[in-house]
Amino acid sequence: MSEAGGVPDGVYLLSSAADTVISRLIRFGTGGEHGHLAVVFAEDGQLKAYSFARRRWSTPLDGAFVEEGRERYTMAGGRCSSLALFRLPPPVQRLTRERLRRLRPQLEGCLYNLPDAVASAVGLRVRSREAYTCVAFCALALGLDQRREVISLRDVLRASGAKMVYRGSLAGLEEFAGARFWDGDSDFYSRRLAKARAVATVVASQSRAIGRIARERVSG
């Protein structure tokens, strides 16, 4: 991506709001315009996003570290209602690239931290080394995870020194940037479970996550 294309190659943050029950609940609890946050690499004419989110469309609370494809943001008919792209300062970009390269093997085995998502709605944190929300993941990637005052999506944007360069729709973002959101997770919607199995999967996933958090608290 070039300067002429709207934004230069580099590392960005992408905040978004989706027309889903979970997204609306998060925005209601935090009072923010957007409820989801991802780290985006702009390179080779593509926007590649990384975050903690659901693994499949049918299990919203069964989350993990994911490479977000375009399908997650088009939401089978444009259900991503708004988004904004923020450019990180060059020193933070370098730090983020290095931390993600180093931490990625560890992140692959982590789960979604539902207790932290609930606590953040009232200005608290339930930190874990083995479970993350999208906001906690971005704070970790940017080296802000040990700062107690960094709790919400807005806190991460403010503490990182990120500067907004675009606000609007996904199609508008691609036109502005001169790059396409990659299709790294094109089977997101096809990975569906029957309702009973989806509920059981979510319960099992969150039970594991809560168990991990409890063990961390006991071990210190």
C-alpha cells in the first residue's frame, strides 16, 4: 500500500461495531461507539487483521486468537455497521510486529476471556495469561497490558497514541486504502454447529477459560 492509496504500509488498529446481539451488549456496557478491536497489518495490497474473537459464526462466546477474514466484517450482508482505522506511531508499530511474532505461538492456545469482557463494562479487569478479549489482546500486542488504567477500547487507542485515518464502511475503507481486506478466514460462516452442540461448545470453552484464570490466581 502506498501513500497515494490513502494510507502507507504499516500497523494499524481497527475498531468496529456489528449489528449483532453480542456487539450491541458490549457497546451498551462500555458506552462506546465500537465494541471490537483488531491489529491490522497493511501490506502487499491487503489489510490483514488479527484479534480475539469467535472461532465460528454459531458460537459467539467460544473465542480464541483468530486471523480475521473479510467475511467477518461483511457479516453475510453488511452487518458490520461502522468501523474506524487508526494508524499507530512508528515506534509502537515496530514493537507490535516484534511482540506478535514472539507471542503468536503462545496465543494460539489461548481462549476468550468472558469474565474480563464482563468486568470491563464496569471499569475493572480480570487479567489472564491464557485468556483474552479483543481489547486485552491488542493491549498485549502494543505493550500496554501491564498498565492498570488501560481497560477499555478507548483506553487502548488513547494510550497507544493511535491516530484515526478513516471512519466509515468496509467498502469505503478498501477504496480509501487502495487495498482489499484479505480472505484469510473465508470459511467463517461455513463452520457452523447445531444449536445444542454450539451451546455445549460455548459452555465447555468458558469453563476451561475460567478454570485457567482460577489456577493463575491460586498460583499467583
